[in-house]
Amino acid sequence: MTPSSLARGGLDLGGTKIQAVVTGRAAKVVGHARRDTPRRGGAEAVVRDLAITIREAAADAGLRLSELGGVGVGVPGEIDMGEGTVTQVANIEEWEKEYPLAAELSNALGGLPVSLGNDVTVAVEAERRYGAGRGLRSFLGVFWGTGVGGGLVVDGRLLRGRGSAGEIGHVCVKSGGRRCACGLRGCLEAYAGRAALEQRARREARRRKTVLFDLMRQRGRDRLTSGIWLRALDAGDAVARDLLDDAVAALGVGIGSAVTLLDVEAVIVGGGLGERLGPSWLKRIEKAARPHTFFHTRPVYRLAELGDMGGAIGASLLVPARRGA
Ligand SMILES: [Zn+2]
């Protein structure tokens, strides 16, 4: 291939990490880089680090930045795609107001075109075209990580609604239940998201024995990553087990209800926890969803295929394809 005519940059901006990829034909990753999301300095610091990370990914691919057709960014928040602005952002510290991310990042990249999309939406689109959703006319994507993101493919296309369709993490699984970060009560995310699980684990740790926070300190982390939850399970930790059992029960209610409503062919589960916990936990989620699903509408359950680069690969698809791509 001639990289210059096909290569596109993709950036996945997360609450903890920035992942960058350069993709070639059929969204194949030809270069990548990753760094921590800055905790200080707000949007300006984020732009600086996004630019550094995509430059590193281009270098990893053996390309100059100017050889990319453009850069797409998946942002955890609401986007005005026409204006190229981020109107609301979740989980990025010190970033509080609307910000012209596309223009500022383009400036930092010597005028390279920049397109924005929602992080979960682009990850679902990547799975639809190149991952576990290939060949499916309909599926529900569930990204089980810090929060619980979701996206819907119906009749072969991503369903956007008026901009926020597919928010499975904020369907109610318990009326009048726990307060969610979004402001509503009883959301799936308030029972299953890693951030909510960590809050509950901290409370449980005051009265029950758990290795969760010992593992966190041993590994030099300041939060309970998906890997730490997995290690605690392997060590037979009852608190980790109980909290994840509750999370699975909540996922079952939310996903099962959505399946009954939408009659999708498949449920595709990804995200940090989904990936780390793997096939046996996917089976548990399926089992937990069954009582909430009509027998004749049961979908297949699959793990997402593109892994932790899926969001960045999806973001690269925001860059308009050139001839031959
Ligand atoms: Zn919510």
C-alpha cells in the first residue's frame, strides 16, 4: 500500500488513558502509542498530549504526520460535530466548559484535518465494520468499564436517535435506587460501573476483609483497575466476588430489558472489565439477562474483538476515506 493515501489517525480520549493508532487499509493498525490522560491543565493540556500521542503513533508507523489523511478523536462526552466542539465532557479533570477541540488540535498538528465523535459510538462502529459485529444487521454494544457505555446497531446502521441513543448504562435497573454520576437514580452504571464498584468496595472494606486495596497499593495504582478486580477474584476475595455478582445481576436486568425492547441479533460486550473478565463472565451476564428476555428473542452474546484499541480504531474511521481506502 502507499501509506500516504490510506493512513488515518485515531485517538481515543479516556478518563485515564489516551490511546492513539494509525490505521491503514481495512482499519488495520500500523502504528500505536499510549499515555496517561493529564490530570491538570484541562482542555489545553489534553490537546497538547493528544498531539504528542498521535505524533508518536505516526512515528511508530514510520510515517510523517503530514502523510495522514486526518485524525479522528473519540471523546467521552457530547459533541457538536458540525462545529467541531465538545459541548460536555465526562471524567476529564479540570475540563469544564465547551471547547473547540477540532480546531485547537488541528492547529497543534500543523493544520491536519480533525474530526470528532463520541467515544462509545466510534467503538461500536469499529466493532460493526471490523470486529464482533461484522455481518450483523443488529446488535447492542455494551462497554463495561469505568462507566457502562452502550451503542445500538439497528437495520445495519448505528442508531443515533437525537444524539444519545444507546445509553444502556443509564437505563433504570432499580427504581429509586443508587444515585448515578449522571444525576438520575437507579442507573445500571451506578451498580455495575467500575467507579461505582470502587466506591462500594471502599465502604465494604471498613467492615469486611478484602485484598482489593492491598493489590492496588502493591501495584502502585490509585484506583481499582479491571486487572486488580480480576486478581482479587483469583485470590478468592469475597468482597470482589459479591460486588461483581451484583454488577452482573444489574447488567442482566438492563441488557435483558433492552433485548426484549429491541430484538437485536447479538449483544457484544467490551470495555476494560468485559475484556478482563472474559468468556465465563459473559456467560454469567447472558444467564442474568435470560429471565428478562422473551424466549424467542434470545440473542447471541459475544465479546468485543478489537480490544482496548477499538475506540481509537473507530475514531480513525471518522476521517473521510480517500479513494481506494
Ligand atoms: Zn446514570
